[in-house]
Amino acid sequence: MNDNDEYDDTYDTDTDTEEAGGGSRDGRDEVRTFAARPPVRGRGFARSWWGQTWIKALEDTALDGEQLQKGRRQARAGAVGAVSVRPGRVTAVVRDRDGTGRRCDVLLTELTDAGWDRFLDMAVDRSGHIAALLDREMPPHLVEDAASAGVELLPGVGDLEPECDCGAWDLCPHTAALCYEVARLLDQDPFVLLLMRGRGERRLLDELQLRSVARASAGATPDEEPEAASPGVRADEAFAAREILPPLPAPPPPLQEPGQPPVLDTGTAPAPGIDPDALEFLAADAAARAHRLLSEALAPGHGDQPVEQVLTPDQDAVRMAAAAPGPVIVRRLASATGRGRAELDLAVRAWRSGGTSALAVLDGEWTPGPEALARASSVLDTAWEETDRPRLRASAPGRWTVTGSEAQLRLGEDGRWWPYRKERGHWSPSGPGSHDPAAALAEALGESG
């Protein structure tokens, strides 16, 4: 059972052969219908980066921010009925407060046959992308590799075309509400986007399997007599033939766990300045990091992963403290970072909630520029319904405290909002960052989930 089961996802067949953008359909897996969802409060419509990209395409295209705000309100109130998704189109009935139902559609151009060929060839070459889709994930590298092949999967500005029987010529609250609801569907299952682009999940997986088998068969040759040793191939010729070379053999299976660190308690006093406990901890930490790096290197799609960020000594000390090494090592790490024990505990909490980004929000104050401050104010103004909006006061640059509550929002330089709660007189990190301030504040108030 996958995360999408909660949407009462049903499959149907559709013999409609209308083409858009040159795409063709074979009638399999062409329509998916998702039951109407209950009202949503205290969280954003999308947590995944691809769901947020969908919303950004919507909001960057809209000419009237008031229509967007009304659409968000209707979507949150559960006014969007069952959503039907098919190639090039998503459809639903959205009800106004008086109960009037409006049939609305949002159109997205289908990929051409040539575009699907390029996408499928790319996906067959990178099995990690297929595995991610089956896990209901859409890694950025999949979208980037598709774009490199000339295939744009996610919509950009102007790609979403609204239609509504309310008579609006542009985006209206009904089509905006539908778009926000679609973002929730995309969050759970990126195959919804691929269906809108022209191919259903079953058809897509069938075509991927056929291509994989065909490619493997094309590489098989009858047994031949052994040939004499080759004198070699020029480097430029080998590089030019890289796409037709046979695949490398499967890598060895990863180790289940890192090796045991050495025990330095030999009964002999260590040399002056040598701390056996610290050395044992550093050896165990190095083994654990080496095991993680090896596991990642052997994982599918490793070459597509970003380069690991280099940590400062202070950040690395907090990372090591987050591994709970014991009181002796923690005291040494606190001393090395210039933090008291309580301060190090806060830093560890921040690290566990968001790594270096969360640590930067805890440790330093930054003053948003006029544009960043204007964007933040706009997001805060539209994150809640008028009746639900909390009273926020700016307590420091980039920080807003809820009046009458021990909760605070902090804005990071990456645009994410971080929840904080006052505990024993200190502001403490209380959860991961979010691009939705309502979701972050729900975390700070203990209302998430």
C-alpha cells in the first residue's frame, strides 16, 4: 500500500483519442479519479518540492492576487469535489458558499511522442529515477535530466491554462482552488503529473520495461571465438562510444554496518595530551561516515547526487554532539565550540531538525532586505484565513512572535520558516523548516499532524 491509497484512487479506461501537442494514447490508465478531500487547516497545500513548484507556477502566472486568496480559502474549506485527472487536463466541480457548483478545468500541454521517447530513453539509462518514481518521489535530478533531454515535466509561468463555467476569462477562485488541490495530489503521487503530461502509470512502466528488455537483448551476442588481445583504444574514441558500451558489472553489496572501532583502554597510561576516549569516539565517527559514504556511492543514481557540503569546525562539532557520544565527549565539544552545555543542546536540536540551515537560524540574526521582507510579509498575510490568523509581532529582524503565546517564527535566508518555542526562558527549535509559515507555526504550537 502506498501513500496515495488514502485518496481512493480508482482507474478507468478511456477510448477518447483526441490528441494535444502531438501526443497519442492507447486507452490504458487514461483517467484517475480522486475522492473529495475534507477541509485542511494549519498546513500548506504541498510539502514536496515538486508540489511547491506547481503552486509557484500558479501564483507566478496569476494576475490577480485576490483570486488566489479566494481560491486558497475555498480549497482549505473543502469546496473542491472529486478530481479527475487525464492527459492534458484536470477537472473538478468547485462549490461556492451558496452551494453553487462550478465545473472547472486546468489544462497542461501534453508531451509529444518524440518528447516521451527522449524521456523514456533517459529513464532507462538511470534506474534510480524509476525507483524514485515507484517510491512516489520526484528527485530534482530526474527533472534536471529530463530537461537536459529537452523535456519539461513541471509547469512554468503561463503553462497552466484555466477554464471555468463561471465565465472568468483568466484564473478565477474556482480554478485556483482546483490547482491548490492538485498540489496536494502531486505531493502524494508524482505519477499524477506524468498522466497530465500524457502517460498513465501502467502504460509508462510497461514502456520502460519493454525498452529495458530491448536494450538488454540488443547487447547480447552469440558466443564467438576468443580474439587476440587488443592493443587498446584511443581515449577520444572510447569517450565518443560511451553510450554504446556495455554496462558495468553490478557493484558489491554494501556492508550492513560499519566496523567496530578500536579499544584503546590498554591499562597503560597514554602519552601527555592524548585522550583515549576522544580518539575512540573519532575513530567510531570516521567509520560511521565512511560506511555512509560507501553506501551512498553504491546506491543507484549516486552520480546524480549533489556534492556533500563542507562543514566548519563549529558545525562539525555540533554534528558529532548530535550522535550522543556521552557526557565526557559532549563536555569537550561544548568547550571547543565556546558553548555552554545548554547552548550545545539547543544547537543539537537545531541540527537534528535541519542541519546547517537550521543551525544558522539558531545562531545568527540576519536582516532581510526590503524585497525579502516584502515577500515574507505577503506570505504571512495570506497564510491563514482572516478568522484563523494569529497576531504576530516583529520581535527581531526576520523573527515574528505570536502575541500571547510561547511560539515564534524565524525566517531563514533560504526562504523557509522555522518554528521555535520558548522553554525555560530560552527560544528553542521545535521542528523542521517549511516554506509555509502556517505549517511551521502549527509545529511550534504543537498542532502539526
